[in-house]
Amino acid sequence: MEQPTTVTITGAGGQIGYALLFRIAAGEMLGPDRPVRLRLLEIPQGLTAAEGAALELQDCAFPLLDGVEITDDPVTGFDGANIAMLVGARPRGPGMERADLLAANAGIFGPQGAAIAAAAASDVRVVVVGNPANTNALIAAASAQGVPADRFSALTRLDHNRAVGQLAEMLDARADEIERMVIWGNHSATQFADVSSAAFRDVPVIDALAERLGGATEAVAWLDDTFLPRVAKRGAEIIEVRGSSSVASAANAALEHVRDEQRGTPWTSAAVVSRGEYGVPEGLVCSFPVTSDGSGYRVLEGIDLDERGRALFDRSVAELVSERDTVRALGVL
Ligand code: NAD
Ligand code: LMR
């Protein structure tokens, strides 16, 4: 058995936290050989819910679970953290404008970034789930003096999985038969779910869709009119149907994001800090096709985007730029 890995989860008393904790403790994220020590970071109002989850974790008697600590102090919460999953965020309230939401979240992710810099392990890796995830990650990275920016990422794996789920249904396929899906841009309705590299049983997805739908024109129409808006607006669809935002699918995506970053994957989508790849301004936290050899996500370069795809990607990058500028105007960056 290896030394325990310390995993800090913020907002651990919330819905996604509850869907995440037990799967991590069971070894689904880091594998059957890596014991985990869980740190649950909450605000005072969320502490009792986190304490309840901790009681249940104890009652599961997971062999890999080395301990659970609960706190509302960020420095204590991130002390020695190897992995930080930033789930807790301020939801949009009545009458709140986007700038208000960004300001409220800057008040959370700025101090948390600073606490990560002060207390986390030197190998810490951070994924932001709480919305607006990309810009919250940008704020946390900018506030974590001394921690390399490439340790920070934001979740677009849920969008990636949603896209694969839609394609698998249309092609009557298993999800693992769809490869090389790409989500570009922001985790928002401006994202671009790009199938142009994707394959189904080694056949380009676009050709498989044409075969299924009776022609290339029909395939393009389905992609434009049904697939793209469905994936981009799936979060809103879930809120409308369930009455609250996605929970189990979000927790699953967060777990897969960390699992693949830590254990390796040839290809997935994640929002990472741009180094100027694909012309995206440096420093923005943007979704790209990525790979990992187990030592962190790296952008897969050289993927062709046609003119229309490029325009869709640019629209989402423009939204990220505007979020960054709003946060800058607030004096946060
Ligand atoms: P929730 O309201 O059930 O739980 C959030 C928890 O965070 C609460 O327990 C709250 O007390 C806690 N919290 C708030 N501020 C905190 C802080 N400063 N420090 C620590 N904890 C804090 O919400 P949820 O359903 O678990 O969703 C959490 C977030 O994830 C939301 O922002 C939601 O929009 C987002 N989300 C993101 C994705 C994605 O794909 N990126 C998908 C689904 C949901
Ligand atoms: C989701 O994608 O399900 C979440 O980000 C919630 C939302 O507001 O869309």
C-alpha cells in the first residue's frame, strides 16, 4: 500500500460532495492501492451536513479510508492536500447579475487559492467544479502565489460525457466506442462540442451519423439543430427537469477528471490554463482536448478546426475574456 493521498473537497456538505465522497473513499478515483485521507472544507452553515457525511463514511468501513477531517478554515482544510476539488461556490441569487456572481465567487476562490499556496503539498493539483468554473479557477490560480498555474484546471468533463452520451444514443453504440470527442471553450452555453475528430469504431463520427440518418446533409442538420444546443444547454435542461442542478453526473465527471489526470488518458476534454495554444490568450482557463501521462493534463495540439468550428470556439473564448475583464475591473486579478 502507498502512503495516503490527502484529498480536500470544498462544499463537501453539499449535493455534489455527497455524491463524490463515498466513491473516492471506495477507491474509484485513485485506484485500489492508494489510501485516501479526506478533508472536508465547508462554511459554518454547511458543517453539520459534512459531519453527517463523515459519520456515514465511518459506517461504510472503507479499507482505503485513512481518516476524515472537517473544518471551516481554508488553511486547515488545504493542509498537506495533494488533490483539491473546489466544489463549493456561491449560487446565483435573485436579482444577481453576472458581475455580482463573479464578485461573490472571487471572494471565495481568491482566499482558497491563497490558502492552497500557504498550506497544500508541493505536488498539489486542483480542479474547480463550482460555477462559473473556468473563471473561478483563473482566480484561484492567480491567488496561489508560488503554485505553478498548470496545477489548476476546471471541469468540462461533464460536457464531454454529455456529448458522448448523445452520440452513443444516436449511433446505438456503447459510450466507450465513441473516441476523440472535444469540448472547446467555457463551461457554459457558449461551449463548442466538436465531433470533427471523433470516431465510432474507427469510422469518423460524421460518416457514421450520415449512414445512420440517411445522408451527410441530415447528419449536419442533426449536429447543428439538436446535438450542439442539447449538449450546451444540458445543465439548464437538468435544472428544469430535476428542479436542481446536476449532481451525480457532475460528481462522476469530477471523479473521472481527477482519475484520468492522475492515472493517465490518451484523450479527453478539460479546462486548463492556456499557454497560448490555438491562439487562446495566455492565462485563460479554457477547455481543450487534453492528454495525461499521469503527471497532469497537457493540451493536444495540431487538431484542425474548420472556419465554422473556429468561429464557435472564438465566441466561447470571447466570453472567457469578458469574464476575466469583469474580474479584473473588480480589482481581483
Ligand atoms: P450545493 O448548494 O448542494 O452545495 C454547495 C456547498 O458548498 C454547500 O454545502 C455550501 O455550504 C458550500 N460552500 C459554499 N461556499 C463555500 C466556501 N466558501 N467554502 C466551502 N464550502 C462552501 O451545490 P452543489 O449541487 O453541490 O453544486 C456545487 C457547485 O457545482 C455549484 O456552483 C454548481 O453550479 C456547480 N456545478 C458545476 C458543474 C460543472 O460541470 N462544472 C456541474 C454541476 C454543478
Ligand atoms: C451543469 O452543467 O449541470 C452545471 O454547470 C449547472 C448549470 O448551471 O448548468
